Amino acid sequence: MENWNAGQAPDTKPGPYYVTAQKAGGTAYWLMRGPFTGHAEALGVVRETMNKACELDARAHWMEWGTARMKDGSTEAGKLNSYFEVKS
């Protein structure tokens, strides 16, 4: 199944980019996977990251999923990186 954001044009600015999750309507968010050097790579793994999170905790289904670019030099590991081979 294709990501629901497949038609989204990737940001062309250099990364680091992450797959993110936040509670609906919330202001806090979590870096779930990354960092990735390009936005297209992060966009391409949103659905599989969300699916893994839902498999681990059904409450993840109710979160808002997307991507974010962090300040240059960010090396924080995504919370679900250990479930995937992450290439940064």
C-alpha cells in the first residue's frame, strides 16, 4: 500500500529529517524514525513506521504522523530506529 503522502513534493533543503508522531491536536511531538539526509526518504517510510508503532502500541493509530526537518547537526535517534535499518 502506498503512503497517503505519496503526492507530496519533498522539501529540497538538506536534512536531517525525521518521521514524527504527535497526539491529535497536541503541541508535543516525538521523533520516531531517522535522521534521514533527505525529505523524500523520510516521506517514503511514514506508513511503515506508523504501522510498526501501531503493532507495538495500538494507541499509535490515533496519533498524527508526518515528517519534520530539524536543525543542522541533529543526530538524535528516532524512537523506532531499532526496528528498521536506518541509513543516514
